[in-house]
Amino acid sequence: MKKQNPKKVLSRALIIMLSAITFSCQDTTLEESENSAVAKEQQNFKKMSISASSNLARRWAPIHYKDVDATGTYAEGGKSDYLTAINYDNDWNAENNWNNLPAYANSLAAHCYYSVVESNTHWFILMLFSLHAIGQIIRFYTI
């Protein structure tokens, strides 16, 4: 029996393996298979409407009983302790909220920031309540 060169044997085996792999593969690219997986996932996904997520947040929102300090120089009759929006003074700068409080004290309204994410089995509701009048976040939790 004739002794064969190990490099030739290895190269022939490699060529045979690559040929078998090439001819056994489907006629799709990786990108096409990823796109089809995303399309199947999107068919199962239903987008929740804004009103539905708002209704869920309202349904599961906690009721706050809060004591406010109506005394002191900067209390504004207790309004500095209100849970209100970060932009109650019509800008998104929370650093100037304390200084702007006297000008907007009569227009402070309760405010809740929320996010609703739906899985196949659960709703994840994230709520944030904050004392933006004095620039402090007081609650951050999920239901």
C-alpha cells in the first residue's frame, strides 16, 4: 500500500466536507433568515394603544396621602411639596424649579410619569412620582 501525504489527505477531506456543507445548506442568506424571524415575531406582537396603556396606568396607580409643610419661607402654602411635572414652569430645566415656584404656585397639578410594556403574559407598569417643585425624586417603583 502506498503511503499518502497527510497534507493531501487533509485537504481532500476538507474539500469533501465543505462541498457537503455547501450543497446541504438552504438557499437563504443569514440576513434573510433573520428578517423572517423578525417578521414572525412581529406577527405575534400587538401594539398597545395609548388609551389602553393610560387606562392600565390609571387602574393600577397608587393613591397618595401626603402631608405637606405649609409653614416656612419657601413653602408656598404647602405647594412646594406637591407631586407635579418636571416642566411645570414650561421648561425642562429642573435646576431652576425651586426659584420658579412662586411664579407658578397656583398652576401646579398632580402628575405621574409612566410606562406600560406588555409581554405575552404580563403587563409591566413603571410609575414615577416626583417633587419637581424642589427637584427631588421621591418614588420609583414598578407594579
